[in-house]
Amino acid sequence: MNAGRSVLPFPCAPTSAGRRALRKDLLSALRVFSGSPVVVDLSGCPTLNHEDIDLLLECIAQVAGRDTQLLVVAGTRGNRVLLEVTRISSLAPVFNSVKEALAYPQNAAEIDTEDQRANQSQAVGSA
Amino acid sequence: MEMGAVVMVPEGQDLTTVHEAHFDAPAAFENTQPHYSSRMPILGNDVLQSWMERVRKLGVKSLWLASGPRDGTVVRSELARLARSGVERLLVIKLKSYAEMDLADLLRFHCQKRNPVTEAHDARGQLGVSLLDRLALRAIEEKQEFSCDSTEQKRPAYKFNGYAKRIFSASERQELVGDALTGACAMRPLGTEIREHLWVGKGASLADSVRLVGPAYIGARTTVRSGVTIGPFVSVEHDCVVDCGTTVERSTVLPYTYLAPGLLIRQGLVDGEYLENLEWGTVVDMQPAGLGSRIQRSEARKPAFKEVPGDGFPRADVFPLQFAPSSSAAQPWLQVRL
């Protein structure tokens, strides 16, 4: 956990009952969060099946239109490839590790600030 | 001097039929390089056929197709048998590269240097093409196996400066696709050029809304459904199905592959359910996620080559030349008329 950011492990239970319970927990947790980014961590899943892809899309749909950003930790290169193939990586930022994901909002904020500064200086220059 | 030729196809691949074998899937799908079949078509072309054509131009009337270990070692007993049957000079081609080599020039070099063995190299090393004289064939009887390692034996190598690519490597294979599509090498896509740098094979079916970005190739009998984008630098080989809305860029899709709707295949090599990312070398199984699969063939294809009836050489069905006992795929050698 990082200030205001939550990490939710992606459910990779081997049984469908266990998966259903974890899926419910994950979606409920996503409903609660507001305002701060939420990290969904796939590190525990060595590979993704069609149910995993469905659930990830459901998670993205859950936060869509709200002020919550979903960040995905692929965990493995194989998962990263599958996230690109399914175009999920174009819907949510994908990272290799939780550490990278937790750093992302800070970096993004810094980039935004730098962009704003650059825009301001350009505006001043042109004036 | 009677000259013979042997083309070594890596074991586990069917000698008799074109484009039948698939790549060996790695046990784990993470960071493991798969071994692609060298019999897989490249823009509809068969690399074996291109080597056979070069051998034919050399004036050799028939060649032997043999299967051997992937490292290219040739079992000495088989070579010795060829020598005993009257072959005095033997051209051995290991099917691991596509090279636009003038074999007559290799032969001239071999004769001038009077080496028992001449191995062709390019800047990256061995190309898997070598010439052996009777002396070498006799000499290897002393050893267990024949290996064309010129560094070990300190033989002067034939330096090939023309176009060559290793076809086992997915990234080099993709480079070959790009070069063939843009005319940077002699290989040409097998199909009709419907627009500049856009080729379509016989019986391919393309929906009206398909977007083709050249250079690209769509193989025979492949179906491309609505909203698909193909290209640039793409080869979708024969008998594939690319489902609605999928985009394929800078990639190769090998025969009998089904790609699910809405995918983005970028810098990849897809063989049935397996996708290798060319940037990272990562191989993933797409089937559990329902993203890709192997299309079952309706019926087995007929063999592409006809065996030559007995004319001095042992026939495969009468006197089968078997592979080393360690070989898992024991197939007889096949003689093919050129």
C-alpha cells in the first residue's frame, strides 16, 4: 500500500468456487475506491485464461466514468503480451511490477506539472 | 565424378509433404525460444524447394531427403552408404537457412582449394551447406558422426556474401518476409499482386471492409473477415482465418491458424495457439484465453515429392536408411527426382 493507492491481487484460485468468491471481492473493492488509482496485480497468475480476460475487462468497466484509475501489474512477460494482444493495455496502463505501478501516479503528476510549466513558458514566450 | 546431394531436414518434420510440420512448443511458455519448422512456408514459398531448384541447376538429377538431429549432425553410416553406392562428391544442405547461393561457385571454390570438405559461411557463421569429397566420406567413417565444424578442423570456408537468413529464428524469418515483400531479396510472394506490394494467394477470401496496408501477403485459402487490418510487413500464410476487427502488423501468421476477433498482433509470429513476441522473444499460449487456435485440416495432403524407383540407390521402402538410434523420429531417407 502506498499513500492513497491500493493494490488488489488478481484472483487466481484454481477452483471455480474460489475464483467466484475472489472475483466478487475484487469487484466490490473496486466499487469502494474513489479518487485514487487502484493497482490490480496479476503477479500471482502465471498465465491468463478467458475468464481472467473477462474479469479484467469487467474491472476496467467498473471504474470507467469514475475518477478512479485502474493500473495493471502484468507480473510476467507472457501476461504482458496477452494484455497487448487483447488491447487491454490500451485501456489501462500496464506495469511490470507493483513498485513501478505505485511510482506511476507520482511520475505522471511530475510529467503533468512539467508539461504545464512548459506550456506556461511557451505562452509567456509567445506573448 | 558422380555427385550426390542430401538435404537434411530437422527431425520431427515430415519429409514427404510440404508445410506439414509445426514448431516444437517449449515446455514453459516464458522466455523460451521455440524451434520453428524449416518446412513452414514463407510468403507461400517452401525453402526446401528453393534449395532443390539450386541443386537442380547444378546438374544433379536427384537428391536425398533425410531427417536428422536439429544440430545438423549427419549420421556417418548413411553417408558411408552413399559413398559405397558410387557417390564421389556429396553436397549436404542442412535446412536451417535461406541463402541465395550459387552452388556452382561453391563447387568451383571446392575444386580449386582441393579440400576434402568445404563449408559455406556468411558473416554470421555456418549456413549449413557443405561439399564433401570421397576422401572426406571415407574419413568420417572413423568418427561416430559428421559435423561441419570448420573451426575445429581448420578448413578454409567458402565465404558467401549474398543474401542469407536463418529460418529457425523468428526475428530473422520476419526480416526475410519484409525483404521479400519489398524486393530486397530474390524471393517473391506466391500469389497475385492485387495492388503495389499487396499479394493474395489463390482462393483467399477477403471481406469488403478489410483494410490492407502494403507491403503484405495473404496466403491461399485464407479467410479475412470484416473490419480486419492487415499490414504493413505482414504475411498471413495459407489456410488461416483472421476474425472480425483484428489487426495484424509487422507479423507472420503461420498456416492453419485461427485468430479471434478484436486482437492486436504486433511484431509477432503466430503458429496456431502459440504467439512469439519478436521484441522480447516471449512465447505465449493463446488458447486458454480463447485468442487463437490451430485449425484442423480436413484431410491429409498428398506427398509433394515422388520417390524415385530403384536405380542403384537403396529405395526407402526396400532398404530403409534409418537414423541414429538416438533419433526420436526414425524416417527413411527419400530420393527425390529433380
